[in-house]
Amino acid sequence: MRFLQALLRLLFYVAVGCVIAIGGAAYFFMTWEPDRDDFPIRGIDVSHHQGLIEWDQVAGDDVAFAYIKASEGGDFKDSAFERNWSSAGSAGLARGAYHFFSLCKDGVSQARNFIDQLPDDADMLAPAVDLEFEGNCPRRPAVAEVLQEISQFTALVEQATGKRVVFYAPEDFYAQYLKGQGLNRRLWVRSIWHSPVYTDQWVLWQYHQRGTVKGITGDVDLNVLEGELSIVDLKS
């Protein structure tokens, strides 16, 4: 009986220890962020999925800039873009717009869709195009085809805005379509919980996909900027 009691007690302590360890690890991963001395400029990227955002609270929570989804594919326009753009500006945040690039649509129609959403705002951050497999259509075209469509999209957007497009590219998309292709565009990388390793040619780093920011209910993507905001604002 004593042996059984001792065994149960041991199992209880082991279980408690496991719970504490798992909870500690979860807390670490949920709150981890890059060193603020190295990356003092923080930002978020949002879409209609974040719902109604209290932008004054966001601006008061150490957020300096926001990239806001404007469009996707050849005809989808984000229903919250105009509201988010206006309210983020009123809160004093630097703003940029991004387009989610579909592998099932041509670059010209996607550029036109994006441009149609963009405000006439000379102070906006460089436009960004979201290049990733997650949430995309199942088609996986040849490298040459994808590069041609991206190049056509980029040329039209840069002509319309006078600013060089930033490519958001997680590691898998970068490796399959962009690496070594000489596209000569600044990168927005995704590397969760550790520094980017697949390229050092980046200007924006998304380091968290389930961050928390005051004024936003639920998860939000967190980013840091390499250098100053003016880097993102360079002209073509």
C-alpha cells in the first residue's frame, strides 16, 4: 500500500512538472520577440479577419506601422481596407498596403485589382505583395511562369505608385520560386520564434503569427523593421 501511495505521489509530481514545463514553454513562445535594442520599430499586418480594430489603442501599444490587406487575386477586395486605412492614419501610424498574390491568376489582372484599391497617398509605405503557398490555390506553376506573372504585377504597381514593391516570402515559397532569380526586390521574411536564416536580404521580418496587441481582439501578425521606416519608403 505504501509503495502504491508513493508511486501515485511520484506520478502526481511528474504530471504537475510536465504541466508547468508545457505552460512555461507556451508562455515563452507566445511572448518571445526580437531584441528591442536591435529592432526598435514594431509593426503589424492586418486584414478583415481582425474585425473591428481600435487603432488608437494599437498606436499606444508600441506599434509604429501597419501593413493593411487591400486585395487578393484578380477581383477580391478586402472589405475592411478603407476603414482600416483611414483609422490607422488618424491614429498616426505609418501605413502600407499589401496584395495576396494568387497562383491561379495572371499578374496583370492582379496588379489592376490592387492598384484600384490603393489610395492617392504619397506618404504610404512601399506596396507589398504576399507570395506564399498557405491559403493559395492548389496550382503550382513552373518557375518561369510564376516569375513572369510576378514581374508583370510588379512593373505595373511600381509604375502606378512610384515605389518599389516589397516581396513577402516565407522560406518555402522563396526557395521554390525566388532564390537566385535576380529579382532585386526587398524582402519581407517570415521566421517564427527565431532570426531569419534563409536569406539576409530582408527589410521586414514577421516574427509572430499569434501576437497580441491592444485594440485587436484575437491573434495578429507581428513584425519588425530592419533600420528606419524610410527604408520601406524608397522610391523606384
